[in-house]
Amino acid sequence: MIGNGEGKTTLSYLKWAIISTVIGLALGAWLGWQTEGTLAGMATVFFICAVLAVLEISLSFDNAIVNANKLKDMTPVWQHRFLTWGIVIAVFGMRIVFPLLIVVIAAGIGPIDALILAAREPAEYARIMNDAHLPIAAFGGTFLMMVGLTYFFNHEKDVHWIGFIEKHMARSATVKGIEIAFVLALILIFSNLLDGEDANTFVHSAVYGLLTFLAVEVVGGLLDASQKAMSEAAKGGLGAFIYLEVLDASFSFDGVIGAFALTQNLFIIAIGLGIGAMYVRSMTIMLVEKGTLAEYRYLEHGAFYAILILSVVMYFQTLVHIPEVITGLGGATLIGISLWSSIRYNRREKELGHHEAPHAGDRVAAQLGENNA
């Protein structure tokens, strides 16, 4: 149950997330040793788990804010249920069951068979995943590309990190459907680089990815339209709980799809994204109890640039092999740079505030003096 945030430090909010990080990364290192049998393999899996966790945290930054805004209006009982049942659904449902379903659909096998293969016969599981890699890359790359482009092709977007790119994209957003046209053009280009059945598979999977994104957008629009009514009708009970879980799943979808650009191992995905989910829950609690969270102006930009990089990499992976470590490093670097830029911006604003404050005070004092005179 959420309580009062007075006297609690940031570290105390992150306690369980940090514990989950230690356990998760240790499991990742052990899994790397078991599958590869080398220190390099262990380090690679450890690194991928860490990158997935960072990516999930960055992509879910807005998730924590949305959750907090809804959670503060719920009754204490349902707050507690969301933070307990909700984390089970978030970690085991979206981070394990959902990736397993993707594997089942892509590989054409049953869920039990897929789980057994992943646990007992990783070599055979990897072979099936490699055979199904092209449709997964086409589907996931298209979905992610639409997510990233929709963020930047937004005429209402007025905060820009890399201005000379983002300002032009924001202005171009007045052309309806420009991001869809861009993606369709890329689909045609890459399909022409593939041969025969591979080209047909790429086009079909990419179109399904595009349709899935549009369907998610439609559902999101319907939720937004009914948000006020739902909040008023059941803000303290099951209705609000279901609403938050649907929003949670929508945010998680991006991270789960993007994870396939880093690894095809179900357990590595579950570990990395599960760690990230714990931090999102911790940030949600801190937001509700403290009422504030330090704003990092460009962090969201870095996350969406990382999404675009992942989408392009997934497209290119249908043609050539790109090492997973390079993919993860690119996204993590962008997120780190955006965080650094945000901190610099906040410092500059603080310094300007300190410099301007005395002048404002002088003006007030002068005005008071004039009035007294």
C-alpha cells in the first residue's frame, strides 16, 4: 500500500529494483556460462541483460508517469493490488508469455514445445528461431519504425534535441500519413534486395507489423476517448486496475519487440525486461509518494532514436548478420548521451535562474520604493 514519501530517500524506493538487478544480472551471467561455456559468452549475456534493462526503463519512462497519475486516485487496496498483481502480470505476462507467443507464431510450434526447446534444447531452439528470423525482423522492424517516426513526425512537438532534424520532421508532420509512406517505401526497397520466397515473407510480415501498429493506435485512441468516463466510474476498483494493465501492456510491447534485435533467447529477454519493469514500478511509487520526479528533457528523445536504430538494424538483419553487442551499444550510447544532455540543460536553466533572480528582486524593490515615495 502506498504511503507517505516524507523522509524516504531515492535509494529506499529503488531497493527492490536494485535487488532484482543483482539477481537478474547474476542469472544472466550464469545463463551465458551455461550456454556458451566461456567468459566471453558470460560477459555478452550479462551485457545484453543490462542493455535490455536500460532500454526498458527508458522506453517506459512515460509509463511510470501515466501509472502514477492514475494510481494516486485509486483506493489503497487497489493501489496495493496493482503494485503486487500488476508486477506479476508485467514481468511474467508481457516479458515471458508474450515473447513465447511470438516464438510460437513465428516458428509454427506449440507453446509447450517452444518452452521445452528453449530450456532443454537451446541449439534446436536457436535453429528454429534463425529460420524464423526474417519474418520476426520484418514485423518487429516495421512496428518499431512506426513507433519512432510517429514520435518525431508530430506537428505539436516543440521540444527538440537534435534541432536541425527534428524541426523539419515536426513541420513535415502536417502531411497526413507521411510516416506510413516512408515505411512502405523502405519495405519495397528491402523486399527488392531479397530473393523469391524471402521477399514475399518480408513484405507480408512487414505489412502485418504496420497493421499491428495501426491497430494499437486505434485501441489507444478509444482508451483516450473513454479515459475520463472510466476514471470517474471505477477509479478506485477493478476498472482502473484493468485500464492500467492495458496501458502497461501497450508500453511493454515496444520493448518486447525491440528485444528481438538484441537476442532471440526467451530467458535473456525475460531477465532484461523484467529488471526494467521493476524500476518502472519503483519510479511509479516514488512519483505517487513524492509527487515529483526530476525531469530529463531529452531522455525520451534518446529512447526514440534508439528505437529507430533498432528498427533499421532489424531490417538490415534480413540481409546480413549484425552482432547483438553492437546493436545494444548503439542504443545504450544514445540513451546515455540524451541523459547527459538533459542534465546539462537542467544545470544551465538553474544557473540562469540564479542570475536572473537578483535582477527580478531589484526590480521589485525599485517598484516598492517608487510606490512608497
